[in-house]
Amino acid sequence: MRISGRICKTLVLGAALWACPVLAQDATARAAASLKAGENYLKSGDPRRAEAELLQAASLNSNNPQTYNLLGFICDQTGRSDQALQYYETALKLSPSFTSARNNLGAACFRQGKISLAVEQFLQTLRVRPNDLTANYNLGVIYTQQGSYSKAVSYLGKASSIAPNDPAVLSNLVRCYFALGRNDEGLKAAQAITRLAGNDAAAFFSVGVLFLQNHQFEAARECLAKADGLAPETPAVLLSLAQADFLTGQSDRALDSIDRLVTAFKADPGESGSAAAYLEVARRLLSGLREKTSASFRTDYTMGEVLFLEKKYDEALKVLSQQAENGKDKPEYFNLLGMCYTGLNQFPEAARVVEKAVTLDSGQSRYYFNLAGIFQKAGDNQSAIKILERALARDSNSPETYFSLGLSQFNLGNYSGAVGSFEKALRMQSDFNQAQLFLGRAYEKLSQRAEAIAAYRKAIASRPIYYPAYFQLAVLLSHTGRAEEAVPLLQEVVRLNPVHADAHSDLGTIYAQQGHISEAMAELEKAISINSGHEAAHYQLGLLYAKMGNREKAEELFSFVNAEKQKRREAYEKKISRPN
């Protein structure tokens, strides 16, 4: 078993059955059959049944080390670490040279913080098998984390000679080489990863981040630009690319990447469960840009947009007020001011400044729609309808205009009207993937699921890397009892956007329903690592731990969910009790 930032949860189960003393012919055969059944259940992701079979095998034949090794692995993966250690130790008493159990014991000790014991286990493995990939890799990781980079390189170099194309080994080597100042070797190892990457955006992204962390900013920018080309709407990539641009003095390029991030979140703010974390990073980058360069309208305006998306309306207004003179002739400036005032429930002031945006650019339909939204929130639905009618009369030949109208109608709950507007946009521009996506969402609201599915599939066909369409289609299929069809779609989402917390969470939930427990836990833990506040992932992971009998871990996860619900309840009560 390898150790890393996230423990690898696969185990080679194909070890040869060990010769054991003959008890009774029947018992021996039954023990072997139970062991084989346990291995098969474990491979299929059903640890509960695997454990039952392995316990049966142990009761029939207590002398087979592989049985105890697998029992230890199951306990290890289900949070029963002390019991896992006991099983591994039993396996090693039966066969001290059983390196698979030795490596698993070392990994378990490492996770419990028993580093010296872990190191000793891996060293013992190497005394028996000097070319053991797992032991060499794990020792390399431990020494890397301890800052003993020279030691780490000796073991990782050995691992690399055994598996020269292993990305995890190469990534750790890159980290060590840079830490030792051996930049040429670090660059060479990183280039090996990118040569193997093909069209894997995640690989280019991970190498780009390694370069960033080690102050190789030009190389970082090159890798991150490739990742962006392969997955152009991935927030983590955009932010890292913006950071690389900032650190190489390319302020305008950095702003371009942040603008693209903001545009994506404005188009569909509910798309990512990690939006808050991304926006916080964007805000910090913008603060750096504001300090490094003289405050420009573009920088302050983008900062205002980020603060607006973070719902920090007062702070956004303070930043925007500094550009009052530069923004006096810019309709987008007044529109953003209006949206901030709307967030503060200051509807008369919001309507006044958005009317100014309409006056400055009467051909921009979204200003009408934002103005209509203000009146709707203020309870004046008649005025909202009249404004939307004005928008329709202004521009009847632009697909973007009909798309914007459809968005407004969708947000107002007029789903039939939204369908009509999106269809008009698509008649003018058949490959308008965003219009296809929202057409599907409108059909969903109208319970026309077949039409929604068709719309999502057309959005994917018009742009195969448009992961929001894959995600919406997967969610719809899973909600209609077609979870098996959703799995490859969700897998494509996390391939295109490796940090899509909701997709990882949904994938984990489906894996759990299918009985693939190890895969489910890996995906749910990934969702939580991306978004530490992801309630659904915490809840589903809690259910798995409860099912496995680890009540303590389950209660910890459920307590988090309950605490988050209480926070929302208190925030809502505070909001409704606040005078307008």
C-alpha cells in the first residue's frame, strides 16, 4: 500500500495462496474457497461481504497470512486502525518475509503518526526485496515530508528506475530536486511527466502547480496554459494561471484569467460547490495586483465583481466608489453598483443606478433584465413585466439577447417563456451550448425530462469539453433511476475539471449505491478535500462509516452536517428578522 497526501486505496489482491498445514481436507478446501470469495468481494468493492468470507477462512485455516493481510486492509480502510495493525502483525508472525503485509503495516503506522515504525517496516521490506516499488516510494514520500530531500531522492530514484513512467514517483522527485536546488534535474523529471500526459489536463495542472511552488514561474505558465487549453473552464487552472501571470509581471493576462473565472460564475453561480474558495483566491490575487500596479478601473471593477459574487456587497461598493469618476460613462459600472445595492435590499437606489446603465447603453438587454429583477425582488411584478417587454422590442435579431431574456425568465420562474427564448436563440445559433444547457434546465423545471436529456446531449455535442452539460445530464439521469448511465458522465466531468467537488460527491454516492465502497469513499473524501464544507459528501461518507460499524467516525461526520444546518438556520432567522 502506498502512502501519499491521499492514501492510495488499492491493493494487489493477486498474491499466491500460501501453503498451510493440512488440517482436514474439507476444511482446507472450504478455507481456500472463502479466501477466494473474500478477494473477489473486495475487488468488486464490497468490504462487508469480503470481511465475512475472510473471517470464515481464518476460522477454517488460521495459518494463511494472506487472509489476515486482507482483513487488515479492510479494517484499515474502514477506520479500525488498531484492529488493522493486529491483523497485519498476525500475518507477519506467520510469514515474516510477506512484504505485502509488511508494506500495509508500514502505511498504517504512517497514518497513525508512528513514523519511525513505518520506516522500519519499509526498510525490512527492502532487506527482503530491494526492488520493491511500494517500499522505495513510501520511504521517499516520508523523507520528503520530513525535509530530508537527499534521502528521499535515493529512494525515489530507485522507485523511478523500477517504474520510470510512474507520475506519482516523478512528481515527488520533482519536488525533491527543486528543494535541493537541482533545478535542471527537477525540470527534466517534470518534462517526463508532461511527455506522458498526452491530453491530460490534470497532469499539466499538477506539474504547473509544482513549478509555481518552486518559483519556476515561466515553466509554470507554460504548463498551466496547456492545462487551460485542454480544460478552459476549470476554476483551479484559471486561478493558478493568473498567479503565474502575476508572478511573471503579466498583469493584464492575470486579469484576463480572473475575468474568465468571474464570467463563468456569473453565468451559473451554482455550478461549483467550491466557488467560495476560488473567489477568495481571486480576491487575494486582485489585492496583489492593486498593490503592484496603480489602481485601474479594470482592476477595481473586477474586484467589485468578485466581492459581489462573495456577497460582500458593502465592500464591493467601497471599492467601486473609488472609480466613480472613471466609471461615470460606463454602463457596466452602474449595473454592478445596482446589483450590489440589490444585495443590500436597497431597491430604490439599485433601480436608479441600473436605469443609468440602460440610458448609457439601451441596446444591452441584460441591463433591462437586471432592472426587471430589482422590481421583482421589491414585489413590483407589473413593472418587471413591462421592462422585459421593452427588452424584447429592442433587439429581436440577436441570439445573445434571447439567451439573456431566457435567463431572466428562467430566474423569474417563467420556464415556458424561457424555453421559447432559448429555442429562438438556438434557431439563430445552433451551436450555442449555454442556450442548450439552460434549455435543458428549463425543460427539467417543466418535468419534460426527455426534452431536457436531448438538450443536454446537444450541448455536449456542440462542445465536447463543456463539462457543465455532462454534469447536468448526469444529475438528471441519477434522479430518474438511471444512475448507471450517470457514472461515465460524472467521470468525464472530473476528468475535464478535476476539482469539481459536486461531481466527485455524486460519483461517490452512486458508487456507494452500487456497493463499490472503496471507490465511493475515495470520491467522497476527494469532494471534501476540495470543499471542506461539502455537506452532502460528509453525510454520504457518514452513512458508509455507519454501515461499516464505525459509529464514532460516522457521528463525527453527521455532527458536521448538523452544525452546518444550524448555521444556515440561524443565518436565515437573522436575515428575516432584520428590518428592510
